[in-house]
Amino acid sequence: MLVNGNRDYLPRRQSDGALFRSVSVQLYKQETTTLVQLATPVLIASVAQTSMGFVDTIMAGGVSATDMAAVSIASSVWFPTILFGMGLLMALVPIIAQLNGSGRQNRISFEVQQGIWLSALVAIPTLAVLFQTNTILRWMDVEPVMAHKTIGYIHTMMYAVPAFLLFQTFRSFTDGMSLTKPAMIIGFIGLLLNIPLNWIFVYGKFGAPALGGVGCGVATMIVYWAMFLMLLFYILTSKRIAHIEMFRHFHKPELKALARLFKLGFPVAAALFFEVTLFAVIAMMIAPLGPTTVAAHQIAINFSSLIFMLPMSIGAAVSIRVGHRLGENNTHGAMISCRVALFLGVSTAVITALITALLREPVALIYTDNRQVIELATQLLLLSAVYQLTDAVQVIAAGALRGYKDMAAIFSRTFVAYWLLGVPCGYILAMTNWVVEPMGAVGFWIGIIVGLSSAALFLGLRLRWMHTQSHETLLTFASR
């Protein structure tokens, strides 16, 4: 018989409880294997991309604490700006996954080409914001030397905007097709390129000028263009997706399709923007506290970002699986995907939190030998261990809701969690004596814990509500 109108069959003798449980266990095992197979390449690709920031931080720190701080502040401007465009393009993943799951592959090239047009449109305001970095730094009251290095980094990275957005468009396509390995391989190659390029431009090798922290921007810009061209080459030559005929027909921008893509992507972009700017704004507020505090904050954020790649990859995988299952009209299978993803995420978060707490001083020593920076960084790393569990829940729940195309729910709940709870709480504890004496960077990190924990609660409850809805209601969500 069919379960709730789905394609997963249960045994005919439902009275046989042992057989029923055996089939259920088998379904969960299969889903676990599938999710791990999807998430692992996403994880490796994401770790490789984030590791470029790790390499930037270490090499800039080898020049001076000011260069390391400049890279930190530049990242706080660059990532929230560029990730808004990335969030818009992430709407392609569930769209492609559902088209693939339902057998409507002939529609995929049209959707991807509309994504290319959208990335071109998004590049314009992105470049406009980055061009105003000097104004932002004046508002932040950043030290002149640090500001000069930060502006140099950002102005160099502006040349990488088109490559970054186009890469994300094509990655959304391959991920939606459940082909997560190409981005993994390309991301790893990008990391391997980033290391020698940093060495050349940061320290001035082979006749290149010694640019310090700005050299990290030059290296990363070159790498983003190389990654885009490699992924484009894969799409043009891979036999696995040759039937999509990506560029056989040229599709002009269609207002209706672009509006639909923007409508789906905007809540995701805004939610991603809210989360990233939670960290970015806190970094900006910490900037006037001096290079030592900024450097310690950068160490903790950079390492935490590496750890975050684990649950984030599971969130990306569950978004693909839920979209694919809904394309098959299999809402029961979508629910199993969500349950398995949350179990995997919470399990790994417990392990990484323990590792972070126990090895926080050796971790800090990887980045710097400055004793003052290490002492503060170990405090912040301990706080990062505290929020890893709730961070895993919120990112996986958000990924599942993206698969259901429940984008507006992500938008509203993350706004409340990060901006109405997290940032105000952090500011009050860090900069005022309303509750306790000003706590500095530690107070801001407590605000981060409040924001991420609230997001986990809100999104988790929304996902639970989603799973109480009927088969028809869920498919209606997916058809938007």
C-alpha cells in the first residue's frame, strides 16, 4: 500500500511489527548513506573555500597583527555583501532538484540561464556597496593604517564579484542535480592555488610587490576566476549532464521567471545576510577595541567557520534531498531526510564542541604566538563551543525548509533571532553597564549564542509544524 500518497511502499502485512520496523530502519539507513554521500563533497568544497580565509589569516598574521586585523575587517564587509547575491542564487537548488526528481530535465537549462541573468543584475548593487567601503570604515572609526589595508583588499576583490556569482549559479545547478563532487574537486584545487598565490603576493616573491594583507585579496580574486572557469568547463564537457544541453538554446531574460527566482531567493538571501551580518556587525563593533581584540576575534571566528562547514554541508544536502523527494511527490521520504539530517548534525556538533573546548589553546597557537591574543582567543573559542549544537540545528532546519520552499519562514525567524535578540543582547553586555560591567568581546559572543540559539528554536519549531501538514499541503508549498 501507499503511505500518504507516496511512492515508498510498506509491507502488506502491517500487523507484522518486526517486518515493519525492519523496513523503516532500512529506509533510514539508506537515507543516511545518501545524505552522507551528498554532504561529504559539499563539506570538502566548503572547507576548502573557508580554508582560503584560514590561509589568508595566517599569512597576513605573519606580516603583522594590523594586516591580520585588516583582513578580518575586509571579510566583514565582503562576505555579507557577496553572500546576499549567493543567497538569491541558492533558490536554484530546490528548483533544479524538483525538476530533476520529477523528470522535467528539459526545463533545467532555462532556469539556470535565468540564474545567470540574475547574477549579472545582482553584481551591480554588490559592486556599488563594496565601492563605499571607505565610508563604512570611517563610520566604524577604524585606525588609518588598518583602514588603508582594508580598502586595498576590498577594491581588489571587486574584480572577483562576477566570477563568484557565476560560480555560485553553476554550483547551484550541479548541486541540484545531486552532483556535489565537481564543486568539491574545484574547491580543493582553488585552495591549492590560493596557498602559493598568497605566498607570492603577501610576501613579494618572484618579482611581485610585497602587499601584505592586500596580497590575500589579489590571490583570492585570481582563485575565484579559476574556479568559475573550471566549473564552466565541467558543465560543457561532462557526459553526466550532457542531456541537459545547457547552452544549446539561448534564453533571454524573462521578467516573470526572474521575479519568481527573486521571490524565492530573497528570503534566503536576507536570512543568510542576517546571520552573516550578525558576525560582521559584531566584528565592526569590536574594531575600535584595538588590533589585539580584533585578532583574537578573527581567530575564533575563522576556526568556528571551519567547524560550521560540517552542519552547513548537511543542511545543503537535506535541501537537495527534500527538493528531490518532493519532485517525486514523496513527502514521507522528505520527512525521513529531515530527521536523518538533524540526527547527523547534532551528533557531529557534540563531538566538535568537545574538541573545540579541549583544544582551544593549541588552536589559537596555530594562528599566532602573541600571548595577549592567545589568552583572549581561548575565551572566545570556549564560547564558540557552546553554540555549536544550536548552530547545527538552525542551519539544518533552514536547509530543510529551503527544500520545502518555505523561504519566508526562514526570513522572518532569523531576523527576529539575530537582529532583535542577538545583536542587542551582545551590545548591552559588551558596551554598557546596564546588566554587568562592560564585557568587551566576550559580551558580543554571548550575543551570538543568544541569536543562534533563538534561530534554532524558531526554525526547529517551524520544521516540526511543516511535518504535521498533509501530503497535499506540502506539495502545494513545493509547487511555488
